[in-house]
Amino acid sequence: MTELKPLPAVWPEPRKDVATPSYRTPPHNYEAEQGLLGALLVNNAAYERVGDFLRAEHFADPAHGRIFAAIGKLIDRGQIANPVTLKALFDQDGALAEVGGAQYLVKLAASVVAIVNAEDYGRTVHDLFLRRQLIGVGEDMVNEAHKHELETSAKDQIEVAEAKLFNLAESDSAETGFRGFNVAMAGAIDMAEKAYKREGKLTGVPTGLLEMDRMLGGLHPSDLLVLAARPGMGKTGLACNIAFNAAVQSVDNPEAERFVVAFFSLEMSAEQLATRLLAEQIEVPSEKIRRGELTEHDFRRLVQASQRLERTPIFIDDTPALTVTAVRTRARRLKRQHGLNLLVVDYLQLLRASAGTKAENRVQEVSDITRSLKAIAKELDIPVLACSQLSRAVEQREDKRPQLSDLRESGSIEQDADVVMFIFREEYYLARAEPTRRAEESDEKFHDRYDQWKERCEQVYGLAEVIIGKQRHGPTGTIKLQFDGPTTKFSNYAAADHLPNEIG
């Protein structure tokens, strides 16, 4: 095999006879790079073995990277890549001039014994690239830690570093490539079999609300679901109910499938969320629990409920003003340590865009957040349920049922979400619209109006509607749920239970 003269090192070795600062040369293997390029020049078919994962920037020697890029460009055009077709491209390349110019390509091709090792050479080149990148991340961490910038806290730097490390670790697996239809079909059959055998016939994470499960088929992995409403409609309450209903199944039935839930609460503390769940379980208003206004019987029930709830696999993170990068990092960590089946964010507009993202306005920032949440859903293969505020346009219409155009601050919420749901409670608006007597209105007309209002209040008492405004893989429509205001609990609708003792 012809001996090749390696190109000048990007990081030259220090002379041993001269005192120089102690440092280590970043890892590289020029022989593997030469062997790979030679194999490609001899047989272009070898490019198929490395073209999926190897890029020009992965080579330690930039000249080798340019040769690899040129080979790939010719092959992509349907042309033959060999020393002859590449000669014109490299006649004037200064990096090759020192080792013979374009003749270096001939030496690469002539030195090859076999092309069977092409993929092994490629993997070696890529592995060494990752090692150099890892060194770079470490150096960046050190340099950033030495800086004292008010805009970036130490925790922000940790989150950025974790994200870089994870992206580096996932750089090989991010692209799955083609899968045979038989493989995809096997996955679809497996999903259908699980749904067939599972109680409730669901393919996704159950919400515990029968009509919602029936219409959605559960919350599906890789889906971004947006739950939007005006303040006071019960976004947090419904999100809590869904999270708890999913997680509690394995507590009540050890044989049931276990669903681990991550709840990012940017608005309420973990203690407030726990109090809400306790209030729902013992059917006592949460403010009475906070004020200690409990009977002895209620307190015993509270203790029993807490013992049950503490076994529920729900993990709450109430860190305020989290970045979406931090959400991704913490969700990855939780999935690695405990597993993860559902991620809930309450609420979307309180998240911050990724560190380093420069959004020109709030709309672009929210767009970045929704794209990132969708990416998290796909990356971790879990459903992500994100609560969202609606614009005030709802309040200015006579019919206050929300619609897709009411999504606040960004049309990308509708675009990125697989499912968009709205909460509407007519009772909320009616309670704030009690009729008052108009000028020159007769007693009879006023009482007629008041009786009509009272009758309508009775009809919608405790009724909540969940309007599915978009569903990428299923129907849209309206779901009726029962809502208990004092405990903010949503449950399955039963018309007979909705008549109040007294209204007005």
C-alpha cells in the first residue's frame, strides 16, 4: 500500500525540544479519513454506507472535509467521483498543494486495499468529531461560567450546557431514516392490539373523562394538545383532573398500566396544586382547607386522601418563568429516571423562549415556544398538554364561545397543535349578567326577563363545555362535562345532577 503523507495537522504537535505550555491535541485520525476517502474514490457505492450520518464538518482536516463534500456533490448529481473528475476542483486548492495538489487524490485512491471498511472508517471519523465537540462544549462551559452577565444566571448556563450535551448525544439518532412499510404496519398493529386489550379501548393516555376519551381516543404520544380558555373558566382545574385521572389508575389498580405525569406549573405553587387535588378528593372547597375550616370527619378523610395521593406518580415543577429549554431538559431527566407518559404545562404564555433565541416580538417568541413543545412531544414520544390564554375578543362578542381565531398572541399555536380544545361555561357569564331594571320598564316585562335569566341559569348550572376546535386525527365537536365550582373539579356529565336547590 502506497504510504500517504498526512496533511498538516489542524492542531500541530508541540516540539519536544522547546518548552511550551502543557496541552493535549484534540482527538483525530487522519489515516481513517484518508482510508475512507480512498474507498469512496475507488467505489462510489461506498458513499451510501456513510452518506446518512457523515458530513464534511466531521473531518478533523478541513481539506479532507472539502474532498468528501465534493465527492458527495458529484454523486448526488449522478456523476462519477474519481481523481480525474475531481482534479479540476482541487488544482488551485492551497491545502492540497503542500502534498502534491490534485495528485493527492490519486494517492488516496491507489492506497486502498478494500472498500469493505468504509463504514468503519466513517464511524471512526464521526466518533472523533463528537469527542472534539465534547471538548468544545466543556470549554464553552468554562468560559461562560467565568462571565458575569446579569441577563444569564448560572442556572440558565447549566440548562444551555445540558441541552448542548443532549443534542450532541442525540445527533446520531435524530434522523431515523426510512422504515419499511412492514415495520410501520407492525407498529400500527401493536398500537391497535394495545387499544383492543386496554379497558376503554384507548390508544393514548386516558383522561378519565368518558366523552373526551371517546372523541380523542386518549392523549396520543407525540401530540401537542392545547387547552385554551379565558381566565376563570377552569384551565388549571381541567388540566389537573386529566393529569390526576391518568396517574391514579395504577394506584387504585396495581394491574393497570402505569402513567407517569410531569406537571410544570408556572402560575401556581406545588402546594396549591396539591391542595386543589385534595379538595377534589374529599369534596371540600380548597379555601376551607387553607383556612383550616374542617370538621373532624373532613380531616380524617383529608389524611386518607393524602395517603392515596402521595403514591400517585405525578411530579410537579413549580419553578417560575422557565425557559422551554429547561422544560425539555427536566422532562428528559424525568423520563430517564422514572419514565414519562404525559407532560402538562400551565400555562404556555408564562414560558420563556430558549436561551439565546432573539425574538423580535412576543408573537415570534410564542411561536418558538409552541414549536419547541411539539418537538418535545415527538422527541420523548409523549403527549404534551399545554394550557393557553385566549384573547379578550371573546368578551366582546355576544356569543362568547371561543374559536380558533381567539388564540392569544400567535396563530402558530393553531398550526403546531394536533388538538385545540376550549373550555366554555355559560354559567360563568350568566352569573355576571343578572338583569337589572331598565328605565321605564314595566314590572311585568322586568319579571319576564328575570324569570328567563333564572331559567337559563338552572339549565346550565354546573355545566361545562369542552369545544374541540381542531383535531388533526379525528372529529371536532363539543363535549359536556360537569363542573363543581368550589372544588374546581371536572367530571363526567350527568344531566340529572345539574339541578340546583336554588338559583338567584
